Amino acid sequence: MNNERFSEYRIMWVLVFFDLPTETKKERKAYADFRKKIMKDGFTMFQFSIYMRHCASRENAEVHIKRVKSILPEYGDIGILCITDKQFGEIEVFHSQKPAKVEQPCQQLELF
């Protein structure tokens, strides 16, 4: 098996940042629908309004980025960031002032 396939420079993380209005019932529904749809596509919450997804390659990341773009709500601010596994591995997370361990997702398998 080719080790290049699992390179920390080839594996990608897609992060979706969003700030959506929630003042009206319609806005709260749009917020909830967007959140549910990205979770259905495999994104998990990193922090409030920041969701992330592990992708096996840049090409796979592009598929999920396209899906997010297809469900953008009418109002609000949304950012999408794609970084390598190597870059994500450099993250420092703190709970209060104490460093916290970043939980790595389980290894995803590719089926052909």
C-alpha cells in the first residue's frame, strides 16, 4: 500500500465557522437546519459555531466544501477553511488556562 495516500500533507481538515442570526423563529430554524445538514455530512462540533471534518484527500475535502456551499442559509456569516493534517496537528487547545488534549478521530477506512 502506498504510504503517500496517508500522508499528513495529503489528509485534510475542513473547518466551517458560522455566525447566524437567531432572533426570529425563521432564523432559528435556518440555523438549526444548517447545523443538522453539516452534521449529517460528517462534521462534528469543535467549538460553538465551529465544525470540522476529516477528509482523506484534497479532492474529498472539495466534495464536502461544495456540499456546505450548496446549503448556505440566506442570512449570516460563514467561513470555510481547509488545512492539512500536519497543520491541524499543531493546534493548541486550552480549557481555561490548562492545556487540553486534542482528541484525534478514529482512523477512517476507504472502501473501493
